[in-house]
Amino acid sequence: MRTLFLYLIFFLIASTVVQANPKTFYLKNGDTITGDVLSYDRSTGVYKVQASFGVIDIKDSDIAKQNLRVTLKTGDILTGIFIERNDTNYNIQTSFGDISLLISDIDRVDIIEETKKLPTKASAWVFSNEEIMDLYSDPTGFTMKKNTLYISGLSWGYSPTDTFQLTTRYWDAISSGDLNLRSKWMIFKGGSLDHRKAFSIGSHIHMGGYPSNKLVYQKVNNDDDEESYYRWESIGESDDVEASLWGSLFAAYTQSSLNKGKIGRLAKTIGSEITFYRNYPIMIRSYAGISYDLRKDLKLLSIISYDPYWGSIQSDQDITLPIHLDLGFIYAYNEHLRVGIHFQRYFFTIYYKF
């Protein structure tokens, strides 16, 4: 009798543990419900769920279905229909049956297609499927996906692998003959689907021109024998020396976490860049920033930086604080086109990825 009683206690505890595994349901009307599944009636297709606001019934027919592409850390790729997600597993329906994948084994999940039955207003967004490679002009720890080509108003780039990319500012080459190449290598990427991190290093080599984004407050002589004056101008802009090789080195570390409710991500970045140019002292820029998914198609970006050479061409003051703040948004017009606006120069951004 004592043994039977102990088995009964063990069974009750085990049942409680199993039932206390919360699951997240994504509904066709856009709602996201997380709670413990108390029961499931296969005949009616109804889940009884203990949510934070009470016990509710969720019908199978009300659950949004989305097609997912799941990339594992081993490099294997699986596609299927999303069934459910809990604290430890992703469950998807594939061509060879329902499978359960450990979140710790997953590198990324992309939504590749919404089913025709899914209304346009439904939330088919489990999390952001794009880690940005730059906070405007400052690098993050991530690189573009393999075989991605992008072009913006000032530059274009290509990633031959998942960990290496090359970009160039073609407008500098057109306007000032500055042939340049920026390489970025992601030397570390780790973590899980919920919390991932990456560290990248790189360089930006220039074969001409001058660092137009670095300003100095200096004296300007007037050719008409009038009184000289001071102004902010780009470093090297007034030099009579012919263009020569110069460049910069950078490093960036990013942590990206899935938000509460499993919708959207918050990425935090710290980084630093040092610029070398002729006889000028080494120019150091350090920064920290975030990108936050406000909704499926809109990201908030914010950066705070230390850069003594980030002067303002609109200011006539010879002293400015070396601390600078930038805030802006990037909007995804569609799967490929991105447009954005922010407070610091160059104020607008637009790029196309394919």
C-alpha cells in the first residue's frame, strides 16, 4: 500500500510538470496566447488552455498556419507547417510527418510563405527573419546571408558566405575617384534561437579621397585677402597632397533576443572603429546601439557614440560634445526593399536586397 501511494504521488507530480509546460498559439485574428495546455479534445479539435487571464478554449480552426524554413546548427534545412512552440521545442508538420525540434539545435527560423487561408491581418510573424548588418553606418556583429546582393543609394555589397561579406561605396568612387572596399568577417556566432550572439571584425580600405564623415574645426584662408575665418570641414578636404591609401579597422559584438510573446527581436550592439589618415592622429569612434522590432515591417534603431571628429557642418561653434545620439526607423516596404530616416547625416537610407 505504501509503495502504491508513493507511485500515485509520483504520477501526480509528473503530470503537473508535463502540464506546466507553456505553449504559444498564434491565431488567425492576430492574437498570441501563451499558457499551459490542460487538455485537447481530438473529436472537436479544441485545446483547453490555462492562460494568464483564465482558462480558455482554442479551436484548431482558429490557429494560424504558416510555412517555415528551419535551419539547424548542423546546416540541415527543414521546411514544414508550424504546429506549436513551447519553451524547449518547435513542432512542425513536414512531408515525412510531424517532428519536434529542440530550440537549442536551431540556428534560425524563416517564414517562407503564408497559406492562402490566412487573412492578411493575421500574425504570421514568429520573429524577425532579418538581422541587420549595420546600424546605419556603424557595423553590427552580423553579416548578410550567403549569396545576398544588396544595393543602396550610396553603396552595394555581396556575401559569398554566411560569415563574410564585401561592400563598397560606389558613390565615393564616382564623385571623388575613391576606389574603396569594406570587408566584414563574422568570426563567431553562437547561442540559440531565443538568444543569439555574433562578433565580427573588418576593414575599410580607400585608395583615394578623404574621410568625409570626419570633420575638424579649422582656419580657412580667404583668397581675396579678406579676413580669414573658421569652419567645420572634412578632414583632408583642403589638403594639397594627392590622394593616397588610407582606411579603418572595426570590431562589433551583437546580442539578439526574442521578445516576450515570441514576436520580434531586440538586438544590442557595441563596437569601435579606428581610422588612419595621412599625418592626422588616429581617429577613434566607439558606439552602442539597439534595433527593436516595433512590428512585422518596422524597426526602431538607436545609437549613442563617442566620436570627437563627428562635428556638425551646420554649427559655427568650435567646441562640440564628443557624445552623439542618433534615432530612426527602417521600414520594410516588401521582402526586398527597405527605406529609413534618422536624425544624423545622411538622414535618409534606402536599399534593396535580393
